[in-house]
Amino acid sequence: MSETTRGRINKLEVTDDTLTSRGGLAFFVKYVEAIGIVGLLLSKFTGIKKSIKGVSVQNLFLQLLYFFLDGTSRHMSYFDELQREEGYRAVVEMPEKQMASSHTMKRLFRAFQIFHAAAFRWVLKELFVWRLKLEKPRVVVLTLDTMVMDNDEAVKREGCDPTYKKVKGFQPLHLIWEGKIVDAIFRRGKRHSNYGNDVAKIIRGIVTLIRSRYDASVSIILRLDAGFFDEKNFALCDQLGIGFIATGKVFPAIKQQVAALPEKDWKEYDNGRQVWSYARFPYQCEKWAKAYRAMYTRPQYEDEQRVLDFARPDNIILSNLAPGEPSLENMPRDLRDYWRHDESLIFHHHQRGADELPHRGLKEFGSEQLPFKRFAANQAYYYLMVVSFFVFECFKRDTLKEILPIPSYATTVRRKLIDVAAKVVRTSHEVILKVSQAVMDRLKLHTLWTRCRNASPIPIST
């Protein structure tokens, strides 16, 4: 046989070996087991399935977590494919009889009701407390924002309304911390940012949670965009003793006030890529009870190569982090000195745009289009997607340091880590996952295996 033909494939056969193209999923399986997220879900949803026959609730939740991370398909029919795949069953450590079909999953989602939103939000908050206690931040900086889920091309759904982005969909309200959605209210599309009492409820709830479960004296700062511009929201922050950094609105009277500022009052803020002129002034609408610390910022030039990606050209920054205000005065001295600086407010206001990246991350991790017609079923699907995304973000932070970039989106993690060819070998005493030496070295899988198995568990409050 010649050298040119020796390496060619000329025959096709079937192997009895247990093979999988998603070997990296095994590491996420170990991480999920170590942190105990399913126990957290079961503490609220044990009775969601009335019969003990068939697939257990625990295994249904596990398969949904793996389904979202896998990301190969967002259709319920994909569970039928997974049910028949021996390699997948071996990697996720699921007995064949406990693999859920698409019909099983649909029955599960039909069992959820509107009132189950409170239980899902409790799960998110417990995850938040878990991370706070692990990371121990001195300042908890939160961002409140809405996210439009475009369902314009989907079959008619309950609660799927026209949104401000001129597409039909849903518009949940999100509270974001360190790239994770720590509380959320799933809402129909026409519910605007400041709709009803949702904002007040979510702010009060999270502040109470932080003060009672983490640290009664920790500094809390809330970032808001112009959609939440309302004296009631600012007064609530004052009442709760937390700081806020908000985007103000440019009314004619404010324009006149800024135009009258003398040239000597204008200063410069330079972040190395863009320079802004800014000036301080007190911001108070006609019927407001008090004035707030404010700054008007404008870029000095329009060179597109030097404009910060997340910065809007002209802005009014509004805050209660001012001398004499409890939100500032109750901070430790070093933090108080930091937040007094105008540059600190400008920097954190510019981060408002970057705080929307978790929305992009969630949509890439999951799906904007929801699969069911009933609002309650779509609500449950959305919350399970958000919980899975939270776990995914924690998985990256806890295990992927020096292996993959922590800010990586789901697609990158899937292609580089999850979609790894592997062989599952069963001996009389153990089950072994085998990969190539190149993959073992490139992804430092021995280190990753240890980190996943030793992840800090979630404490479940009673």
C-alpha cells in the first residue's frame, strides 16, 4: 500500500463503544451536583408533579439545566433526540428510564401557574445571597433594566404585546449584579420600565434581602436609565438609605440652567480613549421636594475611534451620593471619599451600558422566542432559563479561570469546552470519561475536574 493511500478511510462500520460529542458537559454535571441547585428548586417545586410514576422532578430539572447549557436546539422535540442518544445519557449520568421525552417536558410546563413566579424569584434571590457570601463585596452595585424578548414571528402567545422596540414580545424587569440576573419580574410586552409598583417592590425586596441575609451596613448603589426617571424612585432610594446613579432628562429649564453655567465651572474627564467636558449643578424639577447632585457631560470631539463604546454623547447624571446625604455619609471613609469624586460617578454611569451585556448573554445562552402559548408556561420556561444562566455564569467564574476567558459568551464555552469528543468506559468498579491527550492538556481538564467537584454548595434556608 502506498503512502498516499495508507491514511484514507475506505470502510464504514458501527462501534459498540459509548461515544459522545459533548464530553465537556460532564464537568457542568459535576458542578451542578456540587453546588446543589436542584435541591434549591425542589424545596419549592417538589409537588409540581402529582404522580410519582415516570421521570422524577429532580431529573426533570437536571435535564432542563443541561438542555439550556447544551444549546444545540431550543425546541421541545429535541428531548426526544436526547432520549435515544446513549452517549448523552452517559455524560449526564441519567438512567435510560429517567430520560424525559418532549411530551414529559410539555406536561411539566403545563403544571406551572402564574403564582409560581414568586417561587422562582425566591430561587434567584437565594443564589444571589450565596454569591454575596462567597465574594463578600464592600459595595453592592445593582442595575435595574428591562429586556425586550422579540417574539414577533412566533405564533400568538398570551401576553405577547407590542414593545417600545416596535416588535411583539415580552418585557421582563431585571435586577443585575456582576453580570448575573439576581431578581426578575416576567411581564407582558406593553409593560414599560416604570410600570405600576414593580420597581418599588423589586428595590425594597432586594435591599431587605441584602440587609437581613448578607450585611446590614453594606453600601448599596442602584444604577438606573432614563426609563426609571421618577422622583418616587429617587425618594425610595433616599428612604432606604441606598445610593442611586441615574440618567436625567433634559427639559428646557435644565438646558437654560446648564447654558448659564460659567466657563470656569466646566472640567474635563479623560478615560484614556475619550474626553468629556462636565459641569456640576443641582437638579430639581418644579414639583420635586429636593434637589439632587447632578452633572452634565458632553464629549469634546466626535472622533468615532475614540468614543467609548458604552458612552452616550450628552448626558445628565443624577445621584443622591452627595455630602450630607445618608447614602454617602454612612459609608466607610475610604468609600465616602471615592464616591465624592465626580470622576467616580461618570465612570459608573458609563458602565450602565455595559450592564446590558447580561441581556445579550442571556439571549445567546437561551432564546428570545418562548415555546408555549400559555403565559404561565412561558413564564416558567423563562425563569428556568434565567436560573440556568445564573448557574452558568457562576460555573465560569468558579472553574474556568486560566482555562477560558471568564467573560466568554455561551457559544464560546460550548464550542471550546462542551463540544469535546469523549468515550465513556464502564468497568466493574467505575465509569471513566476518556478524552484525547491534546484536549486534556489544552483545557487543563484535571484542574477543571477538581474545581467542579469542590465547588461551594448553596446553603438552603428553611
